[in-house]
Amino acid sequence: MPNLMRSPPLNKSVSFSETDMDKVGQFSGSLEDVINITQRDNKRRRITDECMDSTSTDLRTIVREELCNIMKPLQQEIKEIKDFNKQIQNSMDFLVEQNKEYQTKINELEVQSKKNRDYINILESKLEDILIASRKTNFEIKNVPKMNPETKQDLIENVTNLFKTVDCSLRNCDIKDIYRVRGNHPEKKNTPIIVETNSAILKAEFLKKVKFFNMKHQNKLCAKHMGYKTQEDTPIFVSEHLTAKGTRLHFLARDLAKSKSYKFCWTAYGKVFVRKDENSPIINIRTEEQVQGLFQDK
């Protein structure tokens, strides 16, 4: 009679999982049958694992290929972006170098411009001195009524009467030229009269007499003192024949004297002067910037 409880060989190792042990408990056959069933299950499990491994490998391959397909255009775009950035960098480097060159040229032009301005200022100063020298014997009479017609002889007679009024001697040969300035606007009739004398000393003496007359008399100089029978009360003003720059500086100097309480403001030989008081130094006004600086002084 066969022995159903026959043991397996001692040199053969058999292991059972929990599932196998459950099957052993439920199976009523021999131990050898149980072992055979377990081996078949293990074989199927290995085949299943191999199939899963193969499937996983295939999936990874597919994913890798898809990623490669996606990355290829991205890599191309990245390469194009890098090339474009390199072009931009090259352009920037070129612009930086060009900017340095332009900055160098600008600096050179600024230096040259400053030299030119300084030279122009020197020329303007020399020209102003020449104009002042050419007018050192001249004076002008402002706001004189204009006659129609009006000749040089009429003007000479008017000026002669004015000299007599302020008690200053004048001969016809002392007048080098006399004329009325043409106005820029037709409606402006009482334009200044310019008198050119032969002597700066005579001009200075006459201006001194005019100033003394206006200080001494309550009725200051007017048209009747020049022999006018009409518009005789029209006030007239006698002063040096200043250049355009001198006239501007004289206007600014008078404003300065009024605003900053300067006691003296006058012109002499075509130049403008101011003085704070009797104990202060005399200041020769040469430029508008100088006047602005005096305005800022406390």
C-alpha cells in the first residue's frame, strides 16, 4: 500500500508563501501535489512579472521617444534664441563702442565750443570798446517833438538854444554832425536826436550843465528850451549816446539801484557805473551776469 505521507528529499528546499499555506490547508491531496501546484503558480507569476517588465520597458521607450520628439523643436528654438541673443549682444557691444566714440567727440566739441564762446566774448568786448570810443563825443536828446518838414539847420538851431538855456557855449564848428534816428515804427515820431561834437570835453561839460540845470530848477528841461512854439511843455531828456548793450546795462543798473538801494547810478564816456554810498567802491557794470550777481548779494 502506498505511503501517502511520504516526505520530500532532505536536500530539496521548499518554501511556501502565505497563499500556498492557505492552499495546503484547503487541499486534501498529497504533499507532492501541493508542491506541484505551488511551482506552477510561481511559474505563472514569473511569466506575469516578465510581461509587466516588458510592458514597462516598452512604455519607457515610448515616453522617451515622445520626449525626444518634443525636445527637438524646443532645442531648435533655444538654439535660435541663443543665436538671436548673441546678435543682440554683438549689436550692444557695437553701440557701446560707438557711444564711447560719440561721447569723446561731444567732449571735444564742448571744449571747442567753450573756446569759441570765450573768443566771441573777447571779440564782442573789443567791438563794444570800439563803439564806445566812436561815440565818446556824442550825446542824444530824447522825446523831442518832430517838425514837418525838419532839416539839419533846424536841429542845429534847436541844440544851440538848448546850450544857451543851460549856460554852455557852443559854436557851429563844434557840431560835427546831427541827425534824428529813424524809428522802427511809423507811429513813433519823437525819436532821439543824435549830436556828434568835435570834443569829448565839450560833451562832458554840456551834460554836467544839463544835470545842474535840472537840479536847480523845478521846471526841468522841455521843448520850449529848444525854441519850440508848439508842444513846448513836452519834457526832453539829455544823456550820453550809449550803445545797444550800454543802454541795456544802464536800464538794468537803474533797476538794481532802485531795488537794492544803491545811492548812485550814472554813465560816463559810454560806460555804466553804480555805487552803494559815498564810502563804497565804484562798480563798473560790464555784463548782465554781473548785475544778476549784485542782485543776489545781501
